[in-house]
Amino acid sequence: MKRILTAVGIMLLTWVVAAQAQSAEPKPAPELRLWDSEVGDWVSSGTAKDTPTGPEYKVEWRTHCHWILGGFFLQWDTTWKGNGQEAKWLEIGSYDPIKKIHTISGFENEGTTWAMTVTFDKETHVESMAVTGPDGKVSTCRNTWHFTADGMAVSGTEECEQDGVRWTSFTVKGTKSKTAH
């Protein structure tokens, strides 16, 4: 009898292990598809202002955005040229299915970092963030992006506040390359 019970136990264990091995691979949350319009190569231009009292200057912004790690995350690689300088940054976007929020973490080559949450309303994406400069100063910003219905053009504005003073940090318009990546 012990042999029969042992054999049945081994068979059940083998069946459980085999069933788990055949279970479906995890899939990215469908909410991540809200970011599809951002995927691709973008060129934007407009004006920017680094501080409330600083001079306004022309800016050119190039971004390559693509899905990474099986489609669970999004990566933006950006170059910003303006005011006689060139900045590069990396952003990683994700979706938290427990908190039901979209987030982006950003890192700039001169030490600035940011953390933001993103909301979506049709073709409009709104990013609310805290930005920490390399000097430790913190500002809060809100980016509003309006995409065309076909997802091939965008206009964006960033409003920031630091030490109780508000200003428009940038206003840009951009287009997406028609080549697929």
C-alpha cells in the first residue's frame, strides 16, 4: 500500500510541476499600450528657460523611445541642445498594476534626476514630477503633451515651480520619423 501511495504522490508531484512549466509567460499590462504613441524617433524644437529669471533660448530635442525587457518597460534616450550646451538623459517608464499608476524615472548626464507619474486622456499625456538638481535643489514640474490623432506630431509645455516661483520651462513642437524602429 505504501508503494502505491508513494507512486501516486510522485505522479501528482510530476503533474503539478509539468502544469506549472506549461503555464503562460507573464504578459505586460495592457495599460502600457497607452504609451504606444511615444515609441519612435522624435525631433522637437521650441524655446526653453532654465530658471524663472534666466534668458529664454531656442532648443532642439531628439528622442528615441522604444520598448525594453519584453515590453514591460519603455526607454527614452534623449539629447537636448540649447543655450550653448548639450544634455543627454535616459528615462525608464513602467506601470504599477497594484497602485494602477504609470511612472517614469529620469537621469541626466550632469546629475539631475526626476521621478514622475503620468496620466493619459485620449491624445494628452500629463506628467507630474519632482526634479532634483545636482546641487540638491528640488523643483516640481508639470509637462503636458498633446499628440495628434495619428500619433505623428506632438506639442508640449513644461511649467515648473522652485522656491515658490513659477515659470514656463519649455514649449516645443515635434514630429515623429515615419521609419519604424
